[in-house]
Amino acid sequence: MSADSLRYASLSLSGQTEFPLFGESQAVSLESTRYVGPVQNGEYVGVSEFRGDLAVARELLSESDRVLQFNIVGTDEHAILYGHYETVGSIERLLTILYEHDIVIEWPIDHRRKHGERVIEFTVIGRSAGIKRAAAEIPDMIGLSVLKVGRLESKDGTDALLTDAQSDLLERAVSEGYYEVPRETTHRALADELGLTAATISDRLQRIERRIIVDYADDFASGRR
């Protein structure tokens, strides 16, 4: 499989997309969702960043029937929230659509206001056909704008971020559920399919993950994110 079969898409969603943490409160502003994913019994855990009145944030979370437990650290200027949720609203449907089409979110999800409307912006990685099918399943109540699409490459657009072999392995790992929570496959299963050892698969996936993370971190440090 060639490297150009693995693509990214930067998306902006509007409408009923707000992660339902603080409602319409003007005292607290959700800035980003570092991660949110399913755990047992259909519940979710997540880590988010926000700013605003911590006392108000704690009160709103305590009163919400969607929040099972939470912990907040930080200040009014910048705080981090760990939460365990019964549901995450329309985000739950979005995650389900992405997972069904073997699409990975490149965290975080950014929460913004544009023209007075709340939007979320994030990047996904997956096969071109999967991304197209997922986009077609986004509910009508959610407005979808594609900000950018392209092959998964380093951001300078010259050297490929991953080799053909790395892209092939990453796509196989994604499609077979290696990055699902909980995992649906193992190093051993992937190794057996490819005629390699589990140690080799582990090493190669670690190198792939490191390259993607370092590339992201370099962009963040240089202000491109």
C-alpha cells in the first residue's frame, strides 16, 4: 500500500458539537479537549483545558447529571480537568462515526468561537475512502467545513512523514483496532499476519508513534499549532 493512501483532514464543526461541560456559562471557557474516549459501561473519560472561575466550574460539574466524577488542577488563567462522564453529548456520536471508519483523531480538539458561534476544530488521520464515508454520516444538525486535506507528510511538504512500510503498518494497526480503547488486536496478532516477531512490531510502532509525536511537538514549539 502506498503512502498516499493514508491522509489527514483538518475539520471545523459547528452547530450541536459542544462538549457539554459548562453549558452557556460566561464565567468558564472550554479551550481544548486533550482526549476523550470510551471506558466500561458506555461511559467516557477525558482531559480538557479551560479558563475561568474555578469555583463556578466545580459547581457546574457537580450539578451536572452527566458528570460522574472530576478533578481540576490549575488557576483561573489555565486549568486542566480530568472527568469521568456518563455521556459526552453529540461528541459521542462523532467519535462513534470516526471509530466505525477506522479514523484516528490527532488530539487535541480545539474549542473556539467564530462569528458568535461555537465551533470545534481538529485533525483526523485515516484512509481517504474512510474519511469521505465518515463525513457523509455527520448528522445534519452539525455543520462541517473542511479546512485542509492532504497526504500524511511532514508539514514542510517535502519529506514524507512515514515510509511506505510504516504507513502500511500504521494503517493495518488502525484498521484492526490496535488504537481502540480497549485494544482489539495485539503486537502478536499483527506479527503473525505480517510474518514478523512481536518485538519487531512493537519496535516499529513505537518508531512510527515517536515520529508523529515529535513532528507535532516541533510544530507546537514553533507556533504552527
